[in-house]
Amino acid sequence: MAGKMQTAANSQQRSHASPIKLDRFLVCGLGSLGQQCVVALKGFGVSIIAIEEVQPRTWEIPDIPNLLEDLVIGDCRQESVLKQAKIQQCRAVLLVTSSERINTEAAFTARLLNPHTRLVVRSAKENLNELLSQHLGNFVSFEPTQLPVTTFALAAMGTMTLGFFNLEGHQLRVVKRRIQPGDLLGRRLVHDFNSSTRRVLSHTPNSSRVVTGFHQWEPNACVQAGDALVYVEVTEESLSRSEKPVTETKRERKPIWQDIVQGCNWRNLKRRLHQFWQSTYQRQVQRVAIVSGIGVLVLWLLGTLLYLLNYPKISVGNAFYTTAILLLGGFGDLYGGFDIQIPVPWWLQLVSLGLGLAGTAFVGVLYALLTEMLLSARFQFLKRRPPVPQQDHVVVIGLGRVGQGVAAMLQEFKQSVVGITNTELDPNILPELPVITGNFAEALKMAHLPTAKSVLVATDDEMLNLEVGLMAHAANPAGGLVIRTFEEGLSKNLAQLLPDAQVLCAYALAAEAFAGAAFGENIDNLFRLDNQTILVTEYKIEIGDTLNGLLLAEVAYGYGVVPVLYQKGQDTPTFMPSDDIRLAIGDRMVVLATSMGLRRIEEGFKSILPKRWRVLVEKAMNPEAIFEGANAIARISACELSTARALMHNLPGVLEVSLYKHQAQRLVRSLKQAQVRARLIPIT
């Protein structure tokens, strides 16, 4: 997944009341991430106070001072500094300094001063964050370097997949598809692509400019060759996983002695021996050792028996050990001298010689087996990484936490990848990843860069990323290039210098998640679409919530978001829910939203988009159409069924309920299926 995110189990969801409460947001730490958070929060039109330890001489984002209501200089861990920043009036505190220790200590102090404020903390300590969420409450933590990992990986792949995320054990992916001539998807209406597992996010006709925002596409438009279609879907893999039983019935376990007794009969013993022998098919040396061992055991017993029969006065122990000495190569010790006090028949000496030779052979096989095991263990310990791919691979430069996360994700996608690092990488880290270690300039020559599919430069040094990115672009101008940056200014300048490259500012991507979380939302993931950051956001409907009582159609088209999951209480969640569902207290939904969409929901009815369409119902073809048409009108428009029936019995007539365009067009299509003729009319 994109970066690792922890959300407090007991975090309080806020009501989307309108208008916005006159409270403040506090940002502690005005580094790169802090400044980006200020910009993201200001997009919601709120008041922001910041705390910085020392007065900055320059700003990465020049307009930051104008966006702040107040700047307090001091240590955000001190009560006096937090009080000066009016923490009692702050709705949320964003602790985003570069020190996890400072962020954690400041979180404790902030909670003591304001028991209700929401704490959004920059931290990578997963276990500690989970404990803090339980004790502090209304707490959420993010690791900003990990949040955009999925975005970096998908950008490096250069495929039609723009994003993916997991919900309720199912994987959803966002796909951008360019319709080719002869494509089976061509010549279909856009709304036909919507289904129980898919939702259209945008449709861009060929040669048209990209339109930002959701629901800007025309449902009745015909998809042509050259058009770009973006949609979110539940993948088949996750669907197949969901069909498997979640639990298995436990079988009653029998006592061990019963298993032993049942296994002692000849049929079971024969079956187990056969299974064991088949298991050693790929290990022939073990088979030789087993056969040799059985043969030596037989010879051992045979030799002991022969000595007992030939020398009745000899003890069993002496006969046993004499045979063991012979098997261990001790023939010379027993028969090496010429003065033999005990007469030994010639045939017994010959058998003893055979025992000595057989024992020597067995010891040789045993030594061979041990040598093979030692060498195998040594080669396993010194196992070399796979060779560098020759072509169509992704080169990941910089194998820190982000680089490792991207490389691991690319391997999950079965994408050929090679990593480049200037420090030795632990052999246990991504053991199947080809790695080139050394100077980046020399390593690029060894990475088969001219035939690479794309290059991702993701070190922690922004200037090094710039240098290596330019070197990679010179070596492979036609390949994809993704550069990780941290400062807004450099990102814009580099994007102008390399227009074909994807310059992704890690902190700008993460800041939108921090800002969304500050309003009490659960941000599950994020991805990029048409140069916008899309946040996968979860809502829980509570008493006094302005979302309560709205149709999902009104939420989607009024606030500009895309619902992808709906859950009624403890019922099974529904993916790609119907627009006709009415939200109620206790319901849960997950939406795809831009920061503008989140802002509209935050502001409530004040910012909901107006409904500009009505439906003129002209004619019903038969009495059954009147009945079915009234049902469709009541279901889609959410008007009273009596009102819909009155309209259908007095045609032609206009439905006085205002609708959004997509909602009205769907009603017209449903009426057509019910053999009722209708059309849209705009509200002037």
C-alpha cells in the first residue's frame, strides 16, 4: 500500500456542520512538510497558527507568512508556547517537525491542554503510534515518505493503472485506458461502463482538453477511438479471494497413541514408506545414503550373527563391536598381524574383508552427504542476487525506505526492476532484487539504461536526484523518468525543464492527507489523477451530520466525490453502491475525493452544488408503464411515491423535484426502460 497509516480506533468523527466552525488549526514545524500542510489547509479557508523553533530567514513557499494568522517562535513541547498559540481554540494540531521525539512529546502536552483537539502526527513508529492512539484518543499518524510509495511505483511503471488500494480485503484499482481503433469498448455509451464493480471517473474525448474534477463527463456520449477513459474497479483477484470460505471447520484431534497404533499396521507403514521415498526423488544423494545405511545395518547384523555362530564362547557385545570395527575400516586392526591367537576360518576372514570394504564405502557416502550439505549451506549464505535485466525494466535509484518500498511493489506487479545504491544493501533485504552498488555515474552504465522502460530517482538528497535524473534523461530520452523532490520551487522548475518527466513532490502529496485527516477524516490512501491528488476518504454518519438523509447521488454530484463503498451498520459492505441509497446515522461510506471535494463536504450545504435540471415526462405507452414509471421516479428522485403516481396519471407533466444532470439522465433512461417517454429540461 501506499504509505503506512495508523488511525485511532477511538478517533471521533466530526459532524459536517454548516457553516464552518470559527476555530483554528495549529501547525507545529514549518519545514517542507509543514509549509505544504499550511497551503493544503488554507485551501479549506480556515485560520492557521504555526509554531517554529526559530524565525526562518527564507521560505520555500514565499507566500507562507500571508497564509498564517499568527507565527509563534518557540518549542512546541512547552505549555506556554502552545497556550500562546491558542491551542484551547484549535480544532486540530498538526505535529510535523522532522523529529519524531519532539512530535510525540508535543502530542502529550497538547492533549493535556486540550482534551478534544485532533492530533495529526508525523511518525513512522507503528507500534508506538497504535499505543498512543489508544491512550490519547482522536489521534492519527502518518509517515510522509511512505504515503506516496504507490504513486511513485505506478508512475515508474508507466502503465494504465493510476492507483490501487485495499478496502475490506478487496483490492480496487484506478485505470486509465486509451481506446484504440477496433477496441471492443468503442461505440458504447459512457454510462454503460458503470456496473456493480466499476465506476467511471472521467471521459476525455479525443483532442479535448483534460477536465479536472469528477462527474464532468457526458453519460450519453459515445466512446470513440482515441478517447481516454478513467475508471475505478474491484479487481477479479480480490473477487475470487472473497469467494473462498473465511474459516474452516476444525477437525477433532485424536490422541497421539491412537495415531501411533493405527500407523503400525502394514498398509499404513507401506504407504508412509512409499511417500517418504517419493519425497526424496529430487535428492538422489539422500537416496544413496538411505540405501547404503540399510545395507550396512544388514551387514552389521549378519557379521554379528556369523561371529556368534563360529565362536560360541564369544559374547554378543564382543561380536557386535568386532563387526562395528570391521565396518569402520578396522580390518587391519584385527587381522593385520601374522600371529593370530584365535584361529579364524578363511571364509570368515573373507567375509570380514567384505565388511571392511562395505563400511569404507558407506563412510565415503556419509562424507559426501555431509560435504554436500555444508556446501549447500555455504552457497545459500552467499547466494548472489539475480543478474541485471537487459531491457524493459525499471531502474530504481536510491534504496532507502521509499526506494525499497517502490522496488517491492514493482516486484509484486511482476515488473523487472534493478536497484542502484551507493551503500551496501543487507542481503536479507529484497533478496530477489538485482542491485548495483557504487558510484551512481558508474552504476548507471551497468544498469542497461538505454533499454530501460523507465527510471525512478528516489534518494533522500534532492540535488542528487536532480543530477542523476538529468544523467538518466540524457542516456535514455525516450524512457520514462520519475523524480522525487521535496521543495515546491524546485519541483516546478524541474517540471518546466523536463516536461516529459513526472516530478513528484513527496511532501506536497503527503500534505493533502495530513490536511484531510485534520478535519477528522480517515484517509486510507491517495493517488494522482490528472495532476491532482485523490484521497481515499472514509466517513461515518453521526447525529447532526449534514450528510445524514442525503442520497448518495446528492453526495456524489453535489460535493464532487465518488462513493466506492457503502455499509449499513454491521451489514456486509457494498462496493460501487447505487445512487439511490439514502444515508442514515451509523452508515459508513468511502469516497474518492480531491481536496476541493473534502472542503465542500466540510462546509456542508453552504458549498453543495445546485441542482439545475428537471425531467419532463411526456407519455406512458401502457398502464403498466404508468405503474413502473412512478416507481422509478420515486426511487431515483427521492420524492414521495404519491407525488410520482399523481404525475404519471396527469401526463404530460414536469417533475418539480430538481435533480443533478447525471441523476436526471439516469431517470430518463429508467423511464425509457419502463416504456415511458421523458426528457431533460434545464432550470433557468
